Amino acid sequence: MKNTILAILLCVIFQNARSQSFIPEIKNDTEFHYVCRLHGQTRTLTLTAKPENEGLTFKLETRGVKSSIVMLPEAVKNGNSLSFNQGEYEPVLNLKPNETFFMISRSAYQELIKNNSFVYNNTTYVLAANDSEKEYQIQGKTVETIQVKAQIDQTEMWIVKNPEFPLICKMNRNPLGINFTMVKVVDK
């Protein structure tokens, strides 16, 4: 009898712990809220997802700036460069065929899973040695991420474990002075 009660208790604890962990998904109108630190300034940023025809558009809003950042299907699939454009110059910004925005490409993610590293913006990122020590949390829930570090500088990224849309949850120590942290996800 004690073993049965213990087994049930362990199942409840496991299920509760599992329900506190999640993987943000990109669906139509999902909102991703970030806090960005740009060259010493702090601002909030909202990205609203619009997946379409294997590509992805993020409707960006920050401090009165509204813009649509368009990633082509080939960039979502095989991109190798991260765009740091802030959407301030055009109402619709069509990224280059190799550029992604707030995410890495599917092929870069697969390379990371297979070889514990990937190359983006001519920089090699490797799986962080202490990946399991740093949990990433949004709204009290642990997000399943992979932490990577650049080999040539101190840049760190936390990437969502989602092979379809590997979002970057957090970027830290970016030499460009652009660091960001996802703080909220709203599914509509």
C-alpha cells in the first residue's frame, strides 16, 4: 500500500514539474514580449508572429515604432545571419534570403543538435558547458532552451528547443550592445 501511495505521489510531482515547463510555439498572432537593452537604453519590444507559406513575419512594436519584419522561407530554413535591424527605417522590411530575426534557422538548429555548434554571422557558437545550470524562465515557467556561447567573444544566447522555429529567448554580452530577454508569451 505504501509503495502505491508513493508511486502516485511521485507521478503527481513529476506531472506538476512537467507542467511548469514549456516550449513557446509560433502560431498566428502569438505575441512575444521582450525587454531590450540597446547601447545603455532599455525598451520593451513586442513581436507578433504571422507565419505564412513557410516564411515568417514579425509585426514589431516598440516606443511608437511599428514595422513588419519579413523573413523569407529560405531564411527560416537555411539562414546564416541574424538581423539586428530595429524596424525604424521602413514600415515593411524584407530581410535578405539568408537573414533571420530573433531566431536562428532550422538548419542552424539541426547543426547545433547534431554537432553542439553552429555558425551564424561568421561566428561559431558552441553549446555552453554549464547549460543545465542556468534555467530560463518566463512567467514562472521553465522554458526548454539550449544555451550557446560565441567562440570569439562573450556573447551568449538561449535558444528555444523548437526545431521548426528556434526563437532566441535571451541574448547577453553582445558586442553590438544589443541584448534582449523574452519576458512574456501571449497566445491568441
